[in-house]
Amino acid sequence: MKKILLSLLTVIAAATTCMAKPAQADTLLLSSKYIDPAMKVVVVKPDGYAEAVKAGKRFPTVYLLHGFSDDYRCWPSKTQPALDSLATHWGMIFVCPDGRDSWYFDAKDNPKMQMESFITRDLVPYIDSNYATKADAQHRAITGLSMGGHGALWLAMRHSDIWKSAGSTSGGVDFTALPQYIRVWKIDRALGDDPAEWASHTVMSLVPTLKPGQVNIIFDCGNKDFFADINEALHQALLKAGIPHDYISRPGSHTHTYWRNAILYQLQYFNEQFKD
């Protein structure tokens, strides 16, 4: 354990000090029949991307989902070390879409807010067609914070043919456990007023559908976070179902200070899963 921790600390130090040049970031505007208006998406590439592509190199991809009331600029603007430095250090492409308070599933009665369909049917194919990605599930991961943590596990568990690895940090993996926030978080706008419909759209509801090894799962939550007990319940449900996963509870609350630390562990985990 000490060797693993030392290795991670070395990686973090390297990511903060060894980036000679900034990486490249594109801000895309993508139209789709599944959403309206068109969506802005930030794509962060490693430094030297163009030269590497000319040499035939391709990169794994990590999709980063933001939390409720935030937007596509969340991860690029609030991550430390900077997201471009992490892209260069790990040799990954990061994709940051705009979740629009959708919880990353398709709204029941709103054809202009079909977020799950947009991401799986339009965004992923677009990224693979326009960037030098390793375009297979083994080399794609998805993670997010809070609402985005729910979204990442929801999408990967339902689309393991797209993402083999998934993470969540402080994820709202069972929003029905906090019914007082259902309307605050606009769950009713997306799914109506039926509690059974709400429950069927939680990550927790997907546990019985999983097979061992279907998705490489890592998730964490701060022990002072209002989602702490909910994440512990997901951990216990996965254990009972015999689904392998990595779960971490560490000191912290629902803050970017916590998430900036958590993402470093998750990227190391994804890097191990990406190895051929």
C-alpha cells in the first residue's frame, strides 16, 4: 500500500511540474436532433497532439461530466493540476459536454432534452470521427462529480459497449434517498411526478442488471458529504451482488477541493485499465 501511495504522489508531483507547454483545447458547438439548442463541448488534447497523430499515435478518451447548475467549463476551469497538464501527463483526450441539469438521462416528455441519446449516439461517434482516439470501449472511460457522477455510472452501466471503465466522485447515485431535493434538482421536470419513474432512473436501480467485470468501476465520496451514506449504500449493494469495484471514503465534503484530489486517483485507475 505504501508503494502504491508513493507512486501516486510521484505521479501527482510530475503532473504539476513537468509540463513544458500547454496542451490544446477545442470548444465545439454540436447540433443534434436529441437536444436544443446546440451544445458546447470542450475537448482537451495532450501537448504535441498534431505531431503524434502524424506519427500514427491514437489516444484513450475520458469523458468528464459536471454537476448540477454548472456547465461544460467546470472541469477545464476548476481542475488542479490544470486539465491540459493532466491530458499531457497521461496521454489522454478529455471530453467535457454540457449536462444542462439533465442528470444525463433522456427526459421522458421533452424531445429537446434527450441527453443520454445525444452523448451515446452523437457525441461519442463525433469525437471518434474527428479526433485520434482509440475508438473502442476498452480505451474509453467516463466519470463525473455530483450529478455528473450519477451520469457517468448511469451511462456506463447502460452502455458498457461504449465505456468499459467508469467513475464517480460524490455522485448522486440515488437521488430518491433525498426526496426533498427532487424538484430542486429538476428530476420531476425530466421524469414527471411518478416516484417509481424516479427510482428506475437511479444508478442504484441498475445494480441488479450488472454482471461481474462488465464495467471497471471506481467511485468515492467524502465522509462529510450529504451523498456519503448514499454512496456507502451503493458500495454495499455492489458487494452483495458480487460486482468488483473500487470504493473510497475519505475526509471531505461536497466541494471542488475534494473533487480536484479525487480525480487524480481516478485517472491513475483509468490509465491502468487502458493498458493493452
